Amino acid sequence: MASGRTRVLIIPAVLLSAVLLLFSLGAGGAPFGTACTAAADPAEKIPIRVLILPKFEVGSMSGDFPGEAQLYYENYLAGGEEYEVPYAAEGCRLYVKDGVALCTLGMGKLRAALNTAAVLSDDRFDFSDAYIFSVGCAGSAVGTTVMGDVVVASAAVDYDLGHRADARELSDPDALTWFHEEEFDDAAVVRLDPQLVQRVYALVKDLPLETTERTRSYMSSCFDGAEWAVRDPIVLLGTTVTGDNYWKGQHDHENALAMVQTYDCPDPYAVTEMEDIAVCEAVKLRGLLDRLIVLRCSVNMDAFMGGATPEILWGNDGTDDQLSQDYSKEAADIFPTAMENNFLVGSTIIDAVLQGSF
């Protein structure tokens, strides 16, 4: 588009409706077209000190293969109350016990944003003094993080803002396929509160994290024994890159690196996931960004590994290569261990909050 011409942003109707709903909930009101009701008496609200926001669970909330929610649920919410969340996606429930609340938001930016806004707008609860934990799994940035790492995010970047081309369309097929668009800069990155990030990191940076021998061997074989690839998992600071599509490969890895550098994020690109920029925006609308903590554990890499190809991982060839399967070409056997690492880091902070020492 020539310089000086007015740009018009066209928003699809379904997305516009979602945005309007998000703004209405973010303002504390009912969705447009519904009757407004009086806000609950603050004295009658249930105070929440910790709100935990995983994105999915594998099977049941307790007693089987652990997804993002299970260890938190079993240790903090089991036997508590269960509430349906108004204006949230069907099946969205808030579990509450002794000042701790948990809600599985669902996957993808739109659902994560809307359900976060719905939870925080629920008049039955007082979240004003709550620390909010966005927890879950992620993919590691090759050359920086390894499977089993836990990243304390200092910023979240929206992978889908900007312009992108298929490498086959470029005159130089080795060039970046992402093109920076300055008009999106304000929306493309959220920086978390630096003082809170540093307090969190100081508390958890030396926690001992676990891996498995199979995962260690797998990383060594896939990356020729590179020093960065065979180290023990650690807690580290980093930027998380949020994309609605589950991407892999060298082109998109280089795009993510370029985005984080272009937006001048405080820490390097460390992991990629599908929700955190949306959670950040919804929390920011409620004026609670200075109480948001993002913890992501790595369960795979942003590269194709072990002979995997897009067709093997995602094609319709009858295979079932899920992260929860022991034979997954993506995750080795790290998934349950990574969930335990995430819980170790998260519970250390949560316990400090509940004990009044954080």
C-alpha cells in the first residue's frame, strides 16, 4: 500500500461480536442486548487470593494422565465448590476452595480472552487482590530452551499480527516470511510487570527441575549432542510467542526471533504457545496486569525432530501422535515430568502467597 493512504481494518462479524463481548465484560457490564443487574455487595463477594488459569486437561481433573490443570486441582481445589461461569464458553467452570480458584480456559486466543474476561467479571467473586497464574505447556525455542524447562514470561508477543507469506512466494525463499507492520505494534506485545517478574524469578530460579533419560537421549540425538540441548532443565526468564496455529519449522522459528527483537522485548524468545497474549490483554482490561504471572513448561520443540514431518504429525494418515502418547515423536516421555516441573514452580509461588510471605 502506498505511503500516505488511509488503512482500513476490516473485522469479520464473528470476531467483532467477540470483541464487543470482551469489552462489555471487561467493563464489568452484561453483554449488549441483555438486562443489567446490580453489582453484588462487595461484602458478599467470595475473596480470591490466587486464580489459576490452565488451558486444558487430559481426561479427568484428577487421578489419570495429568494435563495442565490436574496437579493444581488435586493439591488446591479437590473437594471445593464448582461454579458455572456466566457468559463463558459452554462447560467453562470455576473451581473454588479456601481462597484459590481455577478455570480451564480452552485453547486458542479467542476462547482464552473471552473466558478470562468472563471469570474476572463474575460478580460473585472478588479478584481485586488475587495473583493470577497463567500456566501450561509450550514449545521450546531451538538453541535456547529444552524440554522440561519452566519459563517465567516477562512479555508475550502475538505471532499472528503483521504480514506473512508462504516461503514459496518469496523471491528469496530463505528470507523471513514475516513482515513487520508498525501499526500493529501497540497490540502485538504485552510486557508483564517487571517488578513482579523479578520477584517471582528470585523465588523460583534455583528450584531443581527434572527430566527423563529418554528425553535427554532424544534431545542429544536430534541436536548432535549440542551443549544447549543436553543440559538439565532450569527455570528461566523469557518471552513467550502466542500463535493461534500450532506451528513448527525453521521459517517460523526465525519469524518468532525477529518479532521478539523487533518489539524490543526484555528477554529472548524462549517458548511458544497459543493463549498468553490473549490472557494478558483480558487481565489488562481489568487493571490487574501487575498481578499476572505466566509460567510455561516446555513439552516439545519448535522444530521437527526424530524424523517427524508435518504430514506425520498433522496429516490424515490414520496416526495418532498426541503428546500424551508414549510413542509421540514430538515429546519423548517428558509431558508428565514437565507438568510436575510447572507445578513445582507454580506451587512455590502460590504457597508463598497463601502464607503471606510473597
